[in-house]
Amino acid sequence: MPAVGALLLSLSEASRSGFGNLTVLGLLAGSLVLFVLFVLRERRARHPLVDLTLFRSGTFSRGVATGLLGYLVLFGVLFVTPLHLESEYFLPRPRPDCY
């Protein structure tokens, strides 16, 4: 899905040049536009890839939200831990040539 690709590319570029960069902001805006277009197309399609009527069910929506939050917590910890170790304990960054 192009919206997800644009979002991931914008996050990757933001780590190098910051969220204020025009390229990053353009990619984020493009990702949002592509996502909205995808949802609009899926609502009109006779055989959609994602049946959006499933989200009307509270049980389904809560299950998806709970799963998403669980993965965000898991990968958030995996992302923040190396940064914490580098800043608080002055541990060196891993070098690519040491493997």
C-alpha cells in the first residue's frame, strides 16, 4: 500500500533530517492523502480488500486497538532501551564492522 510506504519513508528520513524537513512533511502529507483515498475506494468497491464494516463491531475494534497498543509498547521499549543505555550509562554505539 503506497500510504504505508510513504509513512515509513517519512519516518526513516525524519531520523536523519528531523521532522521539520520539507521532504518529511511532504511524505507525511502524501501518506495521509493516500490513506484517505484508499479508505474512500474501499468503501465503494464491490469486493474490498479490507471490509470496513467490521469496525462497526465494538469487540472487533477493541481487539484491533488492543493488539496495536500491545505492539507499540513492545517495539517502543525495544526502540527506547538502546537510547537510554547510550545516554545514561555512556555505553558506546554498536559499530557495524564488529559483527
